Amino acid sequence: MDETTEVPVNRIDILLNTWRDLPQSEKVAFFRALSQDDAEDVFLSLDRHEQAALFGDFARGERRLWIRFLAPDDAADVIQQADEELKAELLNLIDETVRREVIALLSYAEDEAGGLMNPRFARVRPDMVVAEAIRYVRKQALAKIDPVHYVYVLDSHQRLLGVLSLRQLFVAPPEKRISEVMEAELVTVPDEMDQESVSQLFRNHRFVALPVIDHENRMQGIVTVDDILDVSQEEATEDIQKLGGTEALDAPYPSVTLPQMIKKRAPWLLVLFVGEMFTATAMHRFETEIQQAVVLALFIPLIISSGGNSGSQATTLIIRAMALQEVRLRDWWWIFGREALTGLCLGLCLATIGFLRILLWPNASTIYTEHYVLVGVSVGLALLGVVTFGALVGSMLPFILRRFNLDPASASAPFVATLVDVMGLVIYFETARAMLTGKLL
């Protein structure tokens, strides 16, 4: 019996896929052909880059309609992505009350809590009774405050005093005052907190929304878990792109123009190219050894690739652990010891395989000279050293960058591999020189 079940395809997903498959010149016409309900669902499903691109192709009347359709925080996100001329026009198309909210949001950096927050939230006074507060919250919800997960208790100066979930509010005795039933122990987000730290707060506390406050404890808005999901995706995407040896694209791949793509990728590629030039310099230093024992050149790719792979593994693991706050700057010494031991164990495994590969290879004495055992020992010891060195460099470089307030993700895997390539050659040929002098050298 076939138990395979078909996953139902959402209508909006079909429309989105169709829309994204179209060339940019045809997207507006497709969007205009949608029903109002479908158009609203598709529009809200687009990310801010796609929405900003769509606004660039809209007529003025359409721009007014759709910018007013967005919540203030979403409108601020779109305006941030628009070019300067369009930014000014979109701001002028918003009504005065919302415009003030959007301008306040735009005053924050894009990656700060203030730039993520929604300035609209349900609020009550501490001296209200529960029955009165319920009526007041219902009135606010009807006024398009969305979403309403929690009700925040503010004093007359808009300072945050407490919070209630909707359940707590509805089950409380109607005659009780809000100050008697509210939660006074609060988890809050400073308005200038970095978005990665905000994301960590959500992971630690599992709340649906968190209040954003200024330095005087005045409540400015709320950050919701759906905002943080977007942030987490953006941060992970940025880290992966940097690990690949490029600048963060800051936009979906299809929407990045060719000049922008070259600009993002060329600097790191040039840096890596210059770094690899030192590999040629290192080989030139050992030119005599290579001429005297050409067999040593056979194992150069094996040596440097093993070290680069070890370093890439270590740097990827440490950068991700830092992003999840599993390790901190003060843990560097523990990480150093752990990676040294790990590198030695991994290097010993590869060294054993490399040694046996030479020792047991058919006609080893013909291919690798009569000193093939010493050649095998040289390769094995070099692998042990290079893999250990790669693990140490790959694990420590993110800590060094963090120490100087730089992004650890800049310690890209190609960058680490380039560093290890150069030192790998030095370790290999110095080991061979020590083992083979008087024999092959």
C-alpha cells in the first residue's frame, strides 16, 4: 500500500513562485491582475527588498495605497531600502501621524532594536480595574493595533511598570486593579541593543514579544518573534556569505546587479590572491630542496589542502558557536587547548594514512626512491604539524577579530586556508629537510 501523501500547496505560495519567476518588467502587470485579497497576501509575503523594488515600478497612486497599507515598522523597512528620491516621496505619501512614527523608526540604525520594533502596542494604566482595562484593550485592538500578545502597563510618563498576557487579563477578577495583577519582573530590550543580542533574548526566554525601552525606561514599542525570525535568517545568511570569502550581499542574490556582485566579491578575492602569492614565495625559498628531491613536490597539494581543511573546519565551528553565544572571548584559552588536542588527533589519523600510503604503495622504492620510508615519515610528521596548525589558526582567528571589535565571520574559510597554505609549505619542507638531509638532500 502506497502511504505517500501529497503536501497541499498554498495558493499564495503558487502566486509568489509565479511572480518571482517573472522578469522585473512583467511583475507589476502580474501584481495588478491579482484580486485585492490575493494582492494583499502576496505583498505582505514579499521581503522588504522585493517590496522596495515593486514601489520603484508603481505609479504614484499605487505607492500611496500600498505604503499606507503597511504597518509603521514595515513601512520604515521598505523606505530604508528605497533610493533617496523614492524615500522622500514615500514619506510624503504617509499621513502625518504615521509619518512621525516612521521617521522615529528611521532614526535608529537598521540593526538596532529600535529599527526593528513596532511602535504600536496595547497599553493600560496601573490604576485601572480589570474590567475597564479589557474594554480599553478591545478599543485599541479595533484601532488596528496588531499584534496584541501582551498588554503593557505604563505610568503617565510612558514608563514601563509591568506586563500582562491576554490570558492573565481575562482570568483576573474584574474588580482588581491592574497594579495588583500585573507582572512587575520584566525582560526588556534597550532601544539601541544590537539585533543579534535581541535574537538571543528571544531564544533564552521564549517570549512572543518583548518591550523596547529607552534609557529613561519609557516604552518605545515592541519587537515580535516574527521580526526576530527575519533577523536570524539575515544574520545566518550574512555569516555564510562572509565565510565563503565575500562581503555580505545585503539583498537576495537575484536582485544583486552584476556591478554590485563584482564589487562585493572582488576585494576579498584580491586579498586571497595576494595571500596565495606568498605560497609561491615559500616554494621559491625551498627551490633547492625541490630540485634535489622532486618526489617532495608530489605531496604539496596533499599537505596544504589537509591544513586548509582543518582550519576551515575549526573557524566555521567557532564562528557559529560565537554567534549562538556558546563560547565567549574569555574562553579562548580553553578553546586553544581543545583545538590543539583535536588537531593532534586528527593530524595523527591523516599522518598514519599518509605514511602507510607511501610505505605500502607498489614499487615504492622506485617511485619514492630507496629512502621511501624516510619520505613517508616526513610526509606523516608534516601532516601532523600542518593539521594541528590549521586547527589552531582557524579557532583563534575569530577570537582575535572579536577582541578588536571586528566581525568574527570575516575569518572566512578561504582566508584561513590561505594562511595555512603558506605555513603548511614551511612546515613540510623544514620537516623534510630535517629528515632527509644527507640522504636525498
